[in-house]
Amino acid sequence: MEKLSLFGGTPSRPTPLPYAHQTIEADDLAAVTEALASDWITQGPTVTRFERALAERAGVKHAVVVANGTAALHAACWAAGLGPGDDAITTPLTFAATANAVVYQGARPVFADIDGATLNIDPDAVKRTATERTRAILSVDFAGLPCDYDRLLRLAREHGWLVIADAAHSFGGAFVGRPVGALADMTTLSFHPVKLITTGEGGAVLTDRDDLAERLRMMRHHGIRYADPTRPWRYEIPEPGNNYRLTDFQSALGLSQLAKLERFWTRRDRLARRYRERLDGSPFVELPALPEGLRHGWHLFVVLLSLDRLTADRDTVLQALRAENIGATVHYPLVYGHPFYRERFGYAAGLCPVAETVEARLVTLPLFPAMTEGDQDDVLRAMDKVFAHYAR
């Protein structure tokens, strides 16, 4: 048995492999340089071009780009009219920004448990969690797998709720032939460097509804409304918004990256399927479900440790993999476990038992387009090494 690097052995690879990394190419640099040399650096025509291209890719009428993915979530909650006295149901298995956006509006995030197979929010749990205060569902396409939007939309329509899809992980994916972006009342995107395409920092909200698009554009620009476009100096602010604008040079990068989305997705899909082939049947991990008819966005590749087969807990396995120079990590600590949510809303352990069981077993493995099969073999070799050491 090989000695673990954690205990002084030789690492599985000589240099660290991150869990994610952006792909920036010569044409991306050229696009940004051209935008910086133009007359507009922000609030210019490249923003509009990027929005049109995003809307066309998703098959919707409107895309409103903003400063980052968190701004997109906040803008969507603002456009939805969430406020004090309202509840929005979401998943606990997400980055805290999803729930934070609800809090920013003075509303209460309510957590519904997840489906243990797909790791997405469970529509039956949404039903059980709903109250007379519920105004919206904030679904999250965890790791890149689209949620069950047929059931979520049906439930929302029965009660007059909005569905806001947090698709930070799933842009490029599809649900039964319908692209991510066209599956909910509003869909939020993130263009952080670890996502499928990047603008450095950036985000967007996609929608087919003219009224929501108008509110989103107001929100990202201080809440300003132009009653008479021929006299823009006579603007008014019916409701304060934020300065969440994206720049032209970031939009230029986004346009360049968007043209490569399919290539980036294809590479991620190939690597993800190779992981699944190699790990299928392993006694030490279980793989999330991959339902027929859904196109996974493959932002993340996650596994569930079979802790009953190991003498170590999840954190120990992570430490061992990282000592082998494998940038494994966790997505995510459950939102309601953070001190703010415990103290402000009184949430405690036991709220979402399926999510709690899953979170204790979750490990994210490296996945990004520039990763090679050799890099992936290093990951798999390190996993074998660590599992051999800790096998019961």
C-alpha cells in the first residue's frame, strides 16, 4: 500500500490541480482590448449585443446582464416584489447567495429538502414547506442538473407563485429539450471564472416577461425609470435599486466566451462521463442520478462517499486528497447551518434530513475544459490511494 502524502508519502501529482479554472484564449483578449479602445467602456452597445446573444441562446425575449451572479439573484427577487412578510422556498444545498438575496429584500428564505438521488430540491418537500406567506420558489440546478421544472411550475401556477431558477451551475444544459434559461419565470446566471463561460465577474437574468425585464433594468440602474426617453435628464426613481451594471469590456469577453459555450460544454461532458465510467461500481462512492432527457450543465462533478466502507469521515478524505495535490472540495455547507440563519430565523439541525445526510458525504472533484485525461487519471489514482488507506 502506498503511503499517503498526508503522512509523508509522495503526492499523486507534483503540482496542485484546482477544482476549476477559466479558459481564456487569444480571441478573448482581443475582444476585450477592442472594447477598451472603443468610445464606450460601460453602458454601451456591447452590453446590448451580449444581452441579445444570451437571450437568443436561451430562447427567451430578454436578458439583463448585471455585475455578478449574486446581483442577478438580488435583482430577480427585487423584480419579483419580494418583501417583508413574504417567504421564498429554496434548497439548503446551494451557495448562501441564493438565500441571501431573499434576505436582502426583507423576506424569509424557507428551506425545502432535496431529492437524495438528483440532489435537487424535492417538489414534494416544497409542497410540505409552503405556507400562506409563500410568494416564490428559488430552485437551484445543483452541479448543473436542471430541476424538475414541470412539477415546480405546475405547483407555482396552482398557488400564484413565481419560479426563479438559479442556473449558475446549469447554463448550457436543458430540460426535456428546452434550454436552461427558458424553464422558469426568471433564470439567473453567473459568469464567475469557474462557470461554463466567464466575464471575470458578471451575471444575468433571463425572462420572457416584459414587465419583469423592465423591473430588472430599473433595479440594476439605481431604480431609475425614464418616463420620457427623449428627455433622459427627467428621470424618476419610484423605488430605490442598485448599481449592478456590467461593463462593455466584460460584455465583450462574455460575447467571445459565449461563442465557445458548446465546445466548453462538450469537453466538460466528456470528462464527466469518463469519471462516471471509471467510478461506476466503486464500493467507496455513489454517483448522483443522471435522468434521461436532461442535459447536465456539468459545472461541478460531485460524488457521495460510502462512509460505511471507510474508516475516515468526509473531511479527512478531503484533507488526504488535497495533500495528494488534488483540489477536491465541498459544495456546499448547508445554508441554514450558517450562524446568521441559525440566529436570525432559528433554523437548526434536523430541518432537512436528506440534505444533511448528503452534505456529510459530498466531495467535488476537479472538472474544467482545459483539464486533460492525464489530470483526471491523477485524480482517480489519488482516490484509489486514499480509499485503499481508509478502507474498512
